[in-house]
Amino acid sequence: MKYYFTLAILVLTISFSFAQLGNKVVDHEIMVQLSNSDYLGDLLENHNLEVLDILSARFNIYLLQIKDKVKSNSEVISRLRTVNYIHNVQSNHFVVIRNTQQNIPNDSLFEDQWALLNTGQGSGYAGADISATLAWDITTGGVTAHGDTIVVAVVDDGCDIEQNDLNLWRNYNEIPNNGIDDDDNGYVDDYNGWNVYNNSGDIPPTNHGTHVSGIIGAIGNNDRGISGSNWDVKILPIAGESSTESIVVKALSYVYEVREKYDQTNGIEGAFIVAQNNSFGVDKGQPNQYPIWEAMYDSLGSIGILSIGATANRSWDIDSVGDIPTAFETPFMISVTNTTNRDFKNNSAAWGKTTIDLGAPGTIIWSLGLNNTYRMSSGTSMATPFVSGAIALLLSAADSAFINNYKNNPAQVALMLKEFILNGVDILPDLDSITVSGGRLNLFKSLNLMLGNAAIDVNPQLISEELPLGYTLTKSIFITNLGSDTINYEISIDNNPGWIYLSDVEGQLMDNETDTIMVELSTMNIDSTGVYSCIINISGQNIDTSYTSVIMNAFDDSGIPGGNTNKVNVYPNPFGDVVRFDCKIRGQGEYLINIYDILGNEVYKHQEINRNSSITHIWHCDAVKSGIYYYEISFNDVNIYSGKLFKN
């Protein structure tokens, strides 16, 4: 059962990891949530427990110590689950930061922020970014149509609050360092945020939390350093993401109470928190062992707060192995994996068809460092804040009616915002079939979906083929109108190379309509082998320019049995219910087709003896799941052709 508290509006970005710790618990420490705090005395007296900390007075959540050191956590928890006034009871777990890759010395130039605008710098692929510069033509963030100052809470290990390139929230109803709870919110001196570790307003300066915060809210267009995904959004730092799970719960309770205070006072006190970023978690954690943590997400969602979570920095399937928090079933979380500047999933990042929602740039990411420096870092911790920033950016562009709806129906509208994010992604072959959305964050498309403007999706974004000299091969590009307006588009190829041809160079799309563009690759007029590449640009008025990168490896097959008289054509691609293999092979012998999924598992095999000059074979694949597949065609044990297939 999931318990829904009454929280406030906020979005939570989570990039935590229990690296090496699995589901390790703190011995003789448990967390309980009571239906009423009046039962606390009875609980302590009758079950030999003592209070270590009040994690959330608002939700009656306590950290307790088992006084009888002979008894295990599981024994005590089993007994307490029969007590009718206990909503939830669980062990306290260890938590650590999810940031496994090396930090790299930095520079402070926007041109190095490929995640925001990728022009091919650093050997990346042009367009493999979140289209931030186009989104900024609509909004640069900061305030809602009602004038609410938008705040993103970052639960992390700390933050450098002296960073001059960071927009920081201040609690102006609190007088700093006077030892008095001036605004009567239960937290003394929380002028700059809150330190859960020592229950103070002193925020420790740390590299990880500062870097994550900068990705969301480094000041933009100020002629220094780098830019965040929002130019003007405020960051509320909360030190409380690691060590134990109880610290996390306590941090989430603070975020809730600050937003609740804002709602109760009509903005006079508290903060309009619309997103919260957490960069920590539990590798292979099982959700049924963390009911209080997940219930906090449900509660935050009930008042409009989306929790954004980073998945594990491990190459594994979260659907199979589990993870905290990204395996939680709560609809109010968005789970994020890490993509590169070539739009591939980072090899060290996890995935999950049903658990991981989308990818975002997380490899070699520029952001803020300590003492007004700038640095690079990598990991799902870096990918997740791009999504948190996206929620804040969307709300800054929403009109007054949308903000009214958000305040009156926070849970429903929070789920709408999540839908805009997931439906606005750029579909990537490397994420399709292994994530919920199949793609990477695109700020501009998500904004246009919310605003009802024109937006297009181009699939695939990468065509990579090997082709013998003297051959042609036809591929397909699908262009879909995601918006509500009719759009006109144009297609161009940089430098117009002579080895690629398009069936159309312009078109018009109605709402939800899709065009198919045939792309012919040819080595007929190429004299030398090697790798040929180009970029196909799809552009139009008031729409994001999209790109498909094309890579063709031209090779000489004269040393292969059958030489250059072999003709192979595999189509359609992408495919639906069938794939047709047309092969012209000189000589007689054994002909073999093998098809593999993205994990290398064989999903189909066909073998026959070739006695004629040509073979046609049809693979009936209606039962095959959508995704990426690889095929190999061999003749007499020699591989003569291979390639990649995409199922819609």
C-alpha cells in the first residue's frame, strides 16, 4: 500500500547510489511512521526502543534505536508490523553519492557546454543536445505568469553558497545566525537552506552539490563562466543526501514543509519549490524495503512535486536487478540515465524498459566548482539535474490559466508536466526499447508540447551502414509533427556529397502526420574505400532543427567469396511485421542468416543451401519487440554482409 501525505509543489531530481553497499542496513536502527504522535510513548515503552531523531514531525516519522542489541532489525520490524498505529516500519539504510567518474580540469566557456548546444565540438554529433538555445527563445526561466519566483531544491552533500555564478534562494523571513527561528517554521537560521546532518542553516561547500546545482541554475547571459539550463531559477540547497536513508527522509520533509509554508501564506513565507534534485541512491535496492522513502515521493506528488531520480552508474538492467529510487513505482518520479555527446547511452549507466524514463546528457558536463571555479564531471548525477531544470523551465513559460490549474490541481498537473517531458524526447536508437520514452531530453520540444506549438520528431537520428564499392542501399527517415499546428519543413545536407540522395527536400505535415523520406546511399561513383559521413538537417519556421547523422563505411569486397557480384538488400528498415532479404550470391553453398537483439541474444536463425544465383527470404517478426536488432549474412562460413535493423 502507498500512503499519501499532504505535501507541497516541488520536483525532485535524484541521482543517488548505494555503490558497493547494496541494501546494507544500519544495525539496530529503524524508521517508523505513526498514525499519531501520541502513540510514541507507548511504542518506546512496550518495545524497548529509544528515539534517535525526529525525521518529520509533519508526517510522524521517527528514527529509533533498538535497545536490545541481541535482537536483529528484522525481528523487531516483524513484530512492529502487527501494531495497528504504525503506518510504516523499515530498517535505516546506507546511502552514498552517485558520481563514479573522474572529474576533469575545466574552462569556463559556453561553447564547451555541448549538452546545451552541440555543434560537433569534442568529436560529438551536431544536434546531440537538449536544444536549450532554441528553448531560451521562448523563456529563460525565473518566474511564473503569476509572479512566483521558481525554486528548485537540491538535496545533495552541500553547495558553495559563495559561488558568484549561481542563483541562490534566500529565506528573507529568517535572520541569519541569530539562533532564533524567526519565521516559526521549525528550523532555526535556515536563511540559506538546511543542513540535515547537524540540524543547522550552515551549508557545507562541496564540489558535487555545487556542480549539480550549476547544471540547473548557473546564471545565464552574465558574461562569465557557464550557463544553467535556466538563466534565472533559484536554487535551494539542502545538505542531506548520503550516509543513511533516515537523513534522506528528513531532507525530503524539509523540502515539503518549505513549499507547504509558501502555499499556506500565499507566497509571503516559504518557497515556490517546483523541483528537487537528489544525486544519490541504492544500487540493487528493492523498493519493498524502502516504503517510507517512496511514500514521501507520493506525498510530494500529491501537492504537485515531481521527484527526479538518477539511476545507477552501472551497466545493468534496473528492471531485473532493482534500484532505489529509480525502481520505485510512484508516478511522481522521473528516472534518468546518462547519454553522451554522440547520443549513445553511456556504457557505465543503467537502463530499464519499465523503470528508467529517459536519458539526458551526463558525460563530461561543464558546471560550477568551489571558490568560483568551473569543472567537468560525469555520471547520472549530472544527467538528472537537466531534467529537474526542464520542469522549472516549463512552468516559467506556462500561461496564467495553466498556473491556476497547477495550483488548484497540483498532482494532476505535475503528471502533465512529466508527460510533456517524456513525449518531447528525441528518440535515440541506443535508448529505444531499453527506456520508457526511448529517448533523450529535448527542452524545446517539451516546451512546444506544453504550449501547443509545432514540434517535430525525426527517427532515426543515426544511419550507420557498411557498403561494398559499386552498390546502393536505401534507408528511411520518418518525420512526425508532434504539435497542433501545420508545419512546413525543408531538408538539406551539409556540403551536398555525391554519395547520398534524398527522395524529397521539403514537405508539409498536419497534426500527428508522418512523412517518410527515402535516403539512398551509393558507392557507385566512389573509387576509394573508407568512412564517409554527413549531416542531414530538417528545419522549418518556428521548429527545432533536427538532425540525422549518416556514416557510410565503403569497402572492397573483391576478396570475399562471390566478389563484387554479390548483391544484398535488406528491407524495410525500420520494419514492422516482416523483413525481406534479397541476396544474389555467386556459386553454390550454405547460406545463413543470424539476427541478434541489442544484448547479443540470438532471436532468429535461417539456414539453407543456395543452388541458384539468388535467394529471397522473408522473416516474419510480428511477435518481436520494438527495438534495435543486428543481422549477419554468411555464405560458406564467411560473413558477406551485416547491418542494423530498427523495429517500430
